[in-house]
Amino acid sequence: MSRFREAVESGDADALDASLAEDVVFKSPVVFKPYHGREAVGGLLRAVATVFRELRYLDELHRDGRTALVFTARVGDRDLEGIDLLETNADGLVQRLTVFVRPLSAAQALAAAVQAALAERAS
């Protein structure tokens, strides 16, 4: 788990990609369908990294083979709280990543900012 957390905290997008399993599944707090695969998930996480400000992990909880990374961040003028819920494979790579954020206004700001970042990357 430390590889994922260290990559996020250092802002190292390549290390973040390397911490993901090839067939990683990501469940976003703002879209209905999960993202599948390192390329898709890595691209999305790169976009998220451009919109999160002051991201800070507050706690790391372990239970039944899962890790919850509790964090705070800012998106625009919104403070948010969240959890990255991770499951790793036998190689220690992130196999499943589910993100939870609150409050609703911060989740909405996150959705809008990530959509704008993805559109900018596509152009």
C-alpha cells in the first residue's frame, strides 16, 4: 500500500501508474460505471491530481486485506473529506480502488473539475 500512498503524496504520476495492477478496477464517487485497466485509471488519476489541492492523508486503516486511506483536500473553494479504499493483488499492486468523498457539494465540484481536466487533456 505504501507505493500507492507515496506516489500520491509525492505527486509522482509514473509511480502512481506503476502501483496499479494492469486490470485495476476504479469506482469513482461521481460516475456510475467503474473504470477498468491501468491506462484508463491512470489517466483519470492524473486528471484528479490536477484538481486536488492540499491533499493530505490523515489515517491508514487495515482490515480483511483492504486498506482505507482517509484524506482531506480542496477542490476549488470546497473542502472535502474522503477515503481511498484499496485492495491489492499478490504482487502488492492496487487491484481495486473505490473512492468516497463528502460533502455532496464537494463531490459535485470534483466531478465538474475532473470533467474539465479530462476535456483539456483530450484537446
